Amino acid sequence: MSLSRRSALLALAGLPAACASPNPTLYVLAPVPGPTHAGAPRNIELRTIALARYLERSQIVRSSEGYRMDVLSNEWWGEPLDSMIGRILVQELNQRLPGSMVYGDSGAISTPSDATVEINLQRLDLNRDGAVLLAAQIAVAGKGTASRGVMFTVRPADGTTQALVSAMSTATAQLADTLAEMLVSRT
């Protein structure tokens, strides 16, 4: 085989590797500690989080303002967003409600609950002012039932994806604070 033909074959063999995109950078929300409360129900079930459909993707949605979606193409969530938010909220609520056991309905625990928490997450991305906006409908049922809409805004420290995810973690913690207060008042 001639040298030029061998070189051409080697070049062709290297094309798929050269065209492959790099592995995505994976991100996860982190639990943020908050104030503790006494007097919540003993066993609390967090139902599966319902996400707005535009958030049901691997890629992180940066913004949904101005009739268009800005998605970070190579920066992804490390797990499905609904599962991750549920996991983080279980951790945060267990920290905030030390006399209670909070568990997710998709886990292995099937203890009868004294209260349930339901969340429709309608938005979790940057608003036009550059702050993370978490908008949700929440319901807490125990001895009494309460539901309401909530909105939290948190400004990221800078324009990086890490700062965006950190602000989303803080907004999720604010949601946990509100849920903990509602659970205490429903007993």
C-alpha cells in the first residue's frame, strides 16, 4: 500500500473521533441548610414533583424569556430534574423538621403518612432581570389542607453555570423553608 493511500486511510479512521462532541459537564443541585421547626407531623410523604414539560430534559434550561428557550447544550443535569429536586427537598425537609421523617413516594419506604406534600414546578430558570425564578404550586395535606402559589428569585453570583445551579439550589431551599412552615401549621 502506498504511503499516500495509508495516510488517507488513517485520516479517514480519525474523522469520527475528531467529530465527536466532548462529554457534557454534569451538574447537581445541593441541599442548603435552613431553620429548624418543631411540631410537624411524624411521617411526611413528598409526592413525585410535577415539572413543566420544558424542564424535562437532560440539558440545563438557562432561560425561557422572550418566547424562546435558551438551553445549555453541553451542560446537563446529573439526574432527571424531578427526581433530583425531590431528593434534595427530602434532605432539606428532614434537616428542617428534626422530629419528622420525610420520604419520597418513589423510594422503598411505604410507611403510612401523617401528611403529604405535592409540588407542581412551573418554572426554574433565569427571568429577564437575570435572577433565577422558581415558580410553583404547592399543597400540604395533613389534619388540614393548604395550597398556594409561590415564587422565589435568587440572583446568581456571576454568569457561570455553576453560579446558576447554586442559585437554583438556594431557590429550592427557600421552597423547603416554605413547605416546612406549612407542615408545622397544618398539625
